[in-house]
Amino acid sequence: MSTFPGTRLRRLRRTGALRSLVRETRLDVSDLVYPLFVGPESMPNEELPALGRFSVDDLAREAEELLGLGISSVILFGIPEEKDDEGSGAYAAEGIVQRALRALRERYPDLVLITDVCLCEYTSHGHCGVIEDGEVANDATLELLSRTAVSHAEAGADVVAPSDMMDGRVAALRATLDEGGFTDTPIVSYAAKYASAFYGPFREAAESSPSFGDRRGYQMDPANVREALRECELDVAEGADVLMVKPALPNLDVLRAVRDRFDLPVAAYNVSGEYAMVKAAAARGWMDEQQAAMESLTAIKRAGADFVVTYWAKELAGWL
């Protein structure tokens, strides 16, 4: 093997054109999914613009702008007018996400519509399932999640994405979707979703913070990677079409392990806290937001993600 001075790796770093020519990992707008929050009325977020909320009418205008930027995939989160113990707004035929889906499907047939399937935004207690004896009841929750997924597919969702972390939810959704005639609707499973401090801004935007306790009894321990692979194995066996790791940046090793083990497409969620940290530091002049965001998303792709859910999608479309 040739060594210095014959070998000089800096030769290919000398100019921007050379660096681009040999770049191993590339970002593309087509790799990005933009989260959208829909509620009874629009509520802008000045500090974290991508976490603002849209009414159904305003959401349609936002979708048009996204398509103009080349962003062709979104994931919808709903905030209902009223909440109850069983999160009935999640699976109501006239629920906020169902109405948004019908509006977007009619106007923008080429937009990929992914829906978050969970109860946390809809329950009065903020947990991801129904409560029995002070605990989230796994099996009782599966029926409601399945009803939610079917209602989304009926309203026009292209893809459903269960994020609740109940055991057996992929199998339950697959069976119910197939029984309802939606055999072609893919399931993106939040397979390795950790109980993370990085969800804070999302929970504020989605009004989904638990009113008691926390979610460590069903979301994963951040210390575990072998368990993440077991979660993925089970979800593959149950019929998942895509595996997701969330949050992305603290779990790049997990993302790589999932990529190496499974042949399914792998997604990563670049979550609200990761977005907010860079926004806050950039606002104080501590770092360059564009450079930090590009570096973060490149690292997520380099670790093995086929696509990334990220709040930077709109800005990245301009930067690229």
C-alpha cells in the first residue's frame, strides 16, 4: 500500500468540485419526509417554524408550496378539538386527520400521504393507548390503533405509520387493513422508538405530553440496541414494509445495525429536539444552521437511512 508522501488524500479535497465528485453520501429532496401538524385552526410557531399548526384549508396551501419545492412526501399529525380517554378522535370518520387526508388527496394526487397512527394526541391523559388500572393496556389499544389505520386508508392515506410501541401492533394493523381491502397500503413501523428527551418540542406542538407518569413502560430504553433488533425482527415477521429508528442522531449506531441486519427500507426520524437544538444555537450565533443541519442529515443517511423524516425538509430544499 502506498503511503505518504506518495499518497496524499488531500488531493481530492482541494476544491468544491473535487469534493463533490468523490462524495460518498448525498442528500436529495426526494429522500425527505416533512411532518405536518393539522388542527382546528392555524397556529404559527415563530421560534420553530416547522412545528407550526395548520387548519385543513391552510394545510392545502402548505402542501402546494411543498410540492413546488420538490418535497413529495409528508407525514400528518392531528390535534383534535376535543380529547377523551380512548382517543376517539384518532379513528373518527370526521377526525381532523381524516378531513385533511380527503382535502389533500383530492387536490394533490401525487403527494405521498403518510399518517402517524397513535392515540397520544387524542387522549385526555396523553398516553399512546387506553388506560386500565393505571397502566397503558397493550391488547385493548391494538383494536383502536387498527381502527385508526383503516380510517386513514379510507380517507386517502398512502402509508400508515404506527408509533405507539404496543407489542403486536404491526400484525394487528396488517390484518385489519387487509380485511378492509387495503392490502396495498404499506406500514412504516416505528420499530425502534426510544423513550427520549428529544421529543419535547413535538409534544408541546402536538399537545401530547402525558398527564401522569411517562412512556418508559412501552417506549424503548435508550441503553439498548439488541432489543431494537428484536423489535425489528418481530415487526418484519408481522408484515412491516419499512423500519424506522427514532430519534435519529443519538441512535446512529442503532440505525447502522438495523441497516446491516435487514433488507427492508430503513427510515430515521430527525426529531423535534434535534431540530430545536440547532435552531437555538444558531439564533445565538453559536453555529451555522445550514451547515449543522446538512451535516446532521448527511450523518443520518450515511448511517443507513433510505429516507429521513425531518423538520428541515423545506429549508433543505432551498439549500440543495
